[in-house]
Amino acid sequence: MAVLQSLRDLFIAADPRRADVAPAPPTVYEIRPLTKKQLREVAKLNLRCFARGENYSRHTFTYLLDNPETLSYRAVTPSGEMTGFIFAMMNPDGAAHITTIGVAPEHRRRDLASRLLSHLEDALRAKGVSTVVLEVRLSNLVAQELYKRRGYASVQLLKNYYSNGEDGYLMTKSLI
Ligand SMILES: CC(C)(COP(=O)(O)OP(=O)(O)OC[C@H]1O[C@@H](n2cnc3c(N)ncnc32)[C@H](O)[C@@H]1OP(=O)(O)O)[C@@H](O)C(=O)NCCC(=O)NCCS
């Protein structure tokens, strides 16, 4: 029984959506633009943030970083380590779509996702974008909590939205 429990704990701990890792020593963070120079680093961090099947490929990051309609930012420590990232694409209809956001497990719950969202929203407002949309898995209660706290509201249930058949919520926020 104890062996089964240890195996179970091993697999649960391997889910990067869980932040049950030792917190990093306290530090300060800066939000900076994320460019193609950080492709390798963001692709690596994304693997630590998302479970297999939920993460973006390096190819997708290359596509996003090459696209002039993409806005992308990273959180960095004074030593230059990337601890979080956010990507959004501006649509021709004046709305923007947040495509991904992630924070390194050992740096979570330090307001980094909130700061990345806030920074992105300010940049979108400056470009005249009036609405932000995003999708979130029904099972991702942590992200839903973050978005609700930041003023996003669920407007639609997206049946079978994800490749594993999971439903999602479409959430939106007005920037006006
Ligand atoms: C979701 C995620 C980006 C949040 O990053 P974060 O930097 O820890 O978030 P913040 O510290 O800015 O948290 C802001 C608020 O979100 C909510 N929140 C964040 N983590 C939470 C948790 N583990 N449990 C409950 N609420 C949580 C809280 O309301 C929190 O405010 P509080 O700390 O004052 O209570 C991070 O957990 C992550 O990278 N998860 C894996 C990737 C992912 O799921 N991305 C979203 C895809 S849609």
C-alpha cells in the first residue's frame, strides 16, 4: 500500500500545474519584452509549467515570436533568469487573444502572473485594443481564480475544446 502511495505521489508531483516544489529564495522581478532571443529559454520553461499535451511546441513559439501581431513578455530575476511568460495575439477585429501564460513552479504565488497580465493589458490598451479573450480548461481552477481576480468573466462553455476532449471556458475582459 505504501509503495502504491509513493508511486501515486511521484506521478502527482510530476504534474507541473501543481506548485508543490520548494519556493525559490526571495528576489525581485522585472517584466521585460520576450523576443526570439529567448526562444530556447521560454520553450524550456513552458515544459516546466504545463503537463504533457498541454504545452506549446518550440515550433508554435517560433510562429508566435515571428508574428508581428504577437505581444510577449517575460518576468526575470536580477540574474536574468526567466521565471514567467505571457503571449497574446492581436486580432484584426480589435480584440486580443491571450494564447499562453506560465510561471515557474518555484516562483508561483508571488503576483508574477498578475503583473504579466497587467503589463500586457497596459500595452494592449496603448495599442487601442478594447477586449481580451482567453480559454481555460475546466479543470484548471488555479488559472480560473487568477483570471477572475483580474476581472475576466466566463462567457461561454466550450464543449470538447481541448485535444483530450476536455471542455473549456471562454473568458473575456473589457479594457475600456
Ligand atoms: C496560473 C499561474 C500562471 C498563476 O501564476 P502565479 O504567478 O502563481 O499567480 P499570482 O501569484 O499572480 O496569483 C494571483 C491570484 O491567482 C489566484 N491563485 C494563484 N495561484 C493559486 C493557487 N495555487 N490556488 C488558488 N488560487 C491561486 C489567487 O487568487 C492569487 O491571488 P493571491 O495570491 O493574492 O491569493 C501558474 O499557477 C501557472 O503557471 N500554472 C501552470 C500554467 C497554467 O495553468 N497557465 C494558465 C493556462 S490557461
